[in-house]
Amino acid sequence: MLNDDVVEVGSGVYLVAGSSTNWVIVKDGDTATLVDTGYPRDRERLLASLTAVGVAPGALAAVLITHAHNDHMGAAEHLRRAHGTRVLMHRAELAHARREFLHQVSVGQVLANGWRPGVLPWAVHALRAGGTAHIPVVEPQPFPGEDVLDVPGHPVPVPTPGHTDGHCAYHLPDAGILITGDALVSGHPTSRRRGPQLLPRMFHRDRGRALDSLTALEELTAEVLLPGHGPAVHLNAVAAVAHARDLAAREDRSAGAP
Ligand SMILES: [Zn+2]
Ligand SMILES: [Zn+2]
């Protein structure tokens, strides 16, 4: 029995809405690939979503991480420790996941942006949900090869640096689905814009690089995009990226940037 937060967007592909971050379950029989895990305090919700689609946490083939922010990686170490689940990510994100450093919006940056609509309520939620908790993944693993991963859904990693240095999207070519993480979102509590877009400026490690990475997404064949924040996008990748670029250019103009 599915609950309202678990939406089947393709055959065996489920988009799950956590407290403010999405994760994706790609099922194959009684096993599955999990992409991202929500905030640390989303753990019960995450486990409930696996139950809802009939996958035991111990039966997960792997957890794929788009990037090592707490709202995406919050339960990864729990799954690794409790069930020995492999936690895979782009090589350039490994040290971040081990928390050898943290490239995440700081409390100071959030306060400096506190006048913007939605920022303070979002910050209160982020703190309560474990946004600043220190929960490294002790043994994150790089992808074993360069191309398609041998786990349910046969996802293909798509390096999309910028939001973080090792951010990675995942393409499901067979399903025509693209999991974009925070490289492309469709909404956020701190944004009044709708549709495909970049996250607000303060969230990116390198916004210029994040904009450049949209090129890697638009080359892929996909009819549905599953972002890290906001609802599923029922557009092809070219149209979604064009929309995001347009919004980014408008934001630059209103900020007086070149
Ligand atoms: Zn992020
Ligand atoms: Zn995020």
C-alpha cells in the first residue's frame, strides 16, 4: 500500500518526498537501488517508503548518493552500518562524504540571507531535521567502472559538478528518467520560482560550474526528471534545462551581475 509521499513515476521507479528532500527507489523484484536518503531525521520515513514498495532495507543492492549534503546523505551511514549496504558516489565526492571538509551553506550565509522569503522557516526545519548533524559515511565507495552501474535500473552516473565538487546525477536510459539531485531542482522552500531551476545562489559551491553542468543533463534522453527538491518534472531534458537557464539569466539580471 503506497502512501501519498511515494509516487511511482515509471515502472518500478518511485519518487519519495521526504521532509524537504526527495529520494528515489528503483526496484527490481525484491531488491532495489536507492538514490539519496533524505535528512538524518527522515530515516523512519525512508524505511517506511522501502516497506511501502516491498523492499527490505537489507535487500538494497546499493545506495547511490548525488552529493554529500546532510539532506541527501542523512541515513546512508545507518544503512551501511546496519545492513552492510554499499554507498556509492562520484570519486570527487568521497572525501566530502567522509567529512574531511564540509561544503555546505553555513549558518552565517543563511542568516545573511534571512531577509529573503522562506529562508528562516527553511533554516528552522533544516536544523530540526539534522541539517547540521555530523554524520560522515565512514567508507563511501567510488563507482566500480566508468559507465553503467550493475544495480537495479542500470543507472548511468552523470558527473554534474558545481553544486558540490563531486555532484553526480543518475540517468536511467531504459526508463527515460533522469535523477538530477541538486544539479537541477523544481522548487525549494527558499525559492518563489516554479519549474526546473538551479537552487538559490547561496547553496552552491560554484554556481558558474553548476550552470555549465546543465549541458551534461540536456544531452540525455529523458522524459521525466526527478529532482532533489520539488515535484517530478514531466519535460524532456532539453526543455527543462532551457527553463533553468532562462530563470538563472533573469536572476543574474535582477542581481545586476554581468
Ligand atoms: Zn545540496
Ligand atoms: Zn538538497
